[in-house]
Amino acid sequence: MRKKIWAPLLMSVAMLAATACGAKSNDNGNAGASPSESASPSATASASASAPASTDTKTYSIAISQIVEHPSLDATREGFLAALKDAGLEEGKNLKVDYNNAQGDQSNNLSIGQKLGSQKYDLVLAIATPSAQAVVQNVKESPVLFAAVTDPLDAKIVTNLEQPGGNVSGASDTNPEAITQLMDFIASDFPNVKTVGVVINEGEPNAIVMTKKAEEALAAHNIKLVKAAVTNTSEVKQAAQSLVGKVDAFYITLDNMVVSGVDSIIQVANEKKIPFFSSDRDTVEKGAFATVGFKYFDHGYQVGEMAVDVLKNGKKPGDLPVKMQEKLSLILNLKAAAAQGITVTDEMKSKVADPDTNIIQ
């Protein structure tokens, strides 16, 4: 008798469970409910109607536009995604990422901007100044954040750093003081340096801004800056070679085209024993001697935290002030020093905060 009563009842419970599993939109998180609760259709319907939808069940869709592949920009993207993951947004689970790389081609960059503007995303991230310019020009309906942009005002990405307004905000990857500190280091610790050569893509706004700042800082020490211009990455080595015999040191800015071809500058610097200074830590880790900077992974993580505010906390990008890198450190690469004929003195090392992290062996 008992078997006859319980069998249909258990079958009903099983059917209800199967129906709940098969209908994602009606999932109210009651997987642990007791059989008696699950067996009551009216109780289930009531719970679905009254319980607020859980944000954990949402799948977020974001797009990333990156101008080119190189260590700093790649680290920025990795840091950004790491911040999202730490906040519970993980690619392959509840996060879809549409990653686009222009491979250094401006026409590709513009096409990516137009493509992203024609679709709706929960958020769009633009990495580097050219990408940010194309995205801001075309993306009007989705929230936009930028990273690895040197001067968002000069690049006309935003008009106000404290209150950007509209659908755009982000973080600058520089602090003008970092350039001044690096030029001061060259002047104080390399007394034989009277000229500094810069390989530069003059079509990139951030490169122009940073080179001008470096030129002004060097002039204060009566050091001359000499430019060697390039229009594509394949010209970087030739530009570096053209500076040999004319300059006492090399320097590069956060110039995406030049950084993409930095291996050839390192090669020339090592062969000709020319001290090589850069504007980013990743290039120093790769083979430049020194910079005043930070980790681009941390920079990307900073922008990722802004993205969490937009995605999960409902903040509007235009209400978020543009962030800037405040923590600056002198970073030295001792292996690069040996390759470039540099004697690293105790005085140089004493200027490095956190030597365990910022003196690269």
C-alpha cells in the first residue's frame, strides 16, 4: 500500500526537478530544497516570483581592443582579467571576452572600433592610445574603459580627468614625474652622457608627449635629445643604428610601434655598449637597463577594479575619475648593465626602493 502511494509522489518530485533543471530562466537557487518544498508547484512559483534574480547567474559580455601585442600591453590585459576573476567574473564561466588585436595596423584598429560600436557589450576595454581613440569615436552605447594611455586629455579621449562624463573613463599609464626622475637619474649617475637618442613613431600622440617631457627634463641638465623617426616596426633597428656615434645613450617612450620592435634596440645597445633606458618595466625585464615605472599587470588590475565597479556595482564610467600611477620606483637590470658595459654602483642601487623586486638579476 505504501509503495503505491509513494511511487507516484516520488515520480512527481523527479519530474518537477527535471523541469527546473531544464529551464535556466526559472532557476531560483533552490537546489537544496526539501522534497516536500519541491513537490509543491504553488510554493515553487511563489518563490520564483518573490525572490530577486541572483547576479551570480548573469553571464557578462565584454570586448577588448588592443593595438598590438607586446609585453606591457599583454600584461595590462592579463591584469585586467585577473581583477575580474578575483571579483567572481571568469572567462569560460560567467564572462565572455571578445578579444581584438589590430596588430599595429591603423586601418585594422579603426575597423575594430567600428565593429565594437555596432554591437552591445556590458563593457568595452581599449588598451593603448590608438585603440582608445578608435573605440571612443565609435562606441556610444556600451560603457568604455581605457588602459595604457599616456595622456587622455591630449589624445581627446576625455575632456576632464576628475569628471570624464559620458560613457568613458580609465587609467593613464604614466606620471610625468616618472620621466623627470629617469632623466635626473641619467644626468646624476651617467656624467659622460651628453646626448640621448630616442627612436620614435611621431604618428603616436603619447610618444610625442613623452619625448617632449624628456627633452625638457634633459635640457635642465644641458643634455641634448636626438630623434630617429620610424613609420613601422621594421624600421626600428635601422633607426637605432643611425643613432650610433651620435648619442651616448638610448631612450624609448611608451611608443607601441617602437616597443614592438625593442629587441633590435637591445641588440644594438649590447653590441655597441650603449646604455639603454626605457619607460616601462617590461622592457627593462626584457633587456633595457633602467626605468622609473611600475608593473603593467598592476596597471591593468587597477582598471579591472574599475570594471568591477561598472559591471557589478552599477557605476557609470563617466562618474569615475581617471586614475594615474602614483607609486613609482627606479628599476635596474644588472644583466643588461653587464651587456651594455655599465658599471652599477652602490649609489645607483641605493636609489632603488624594494631592491628584491626592483633590481633584476
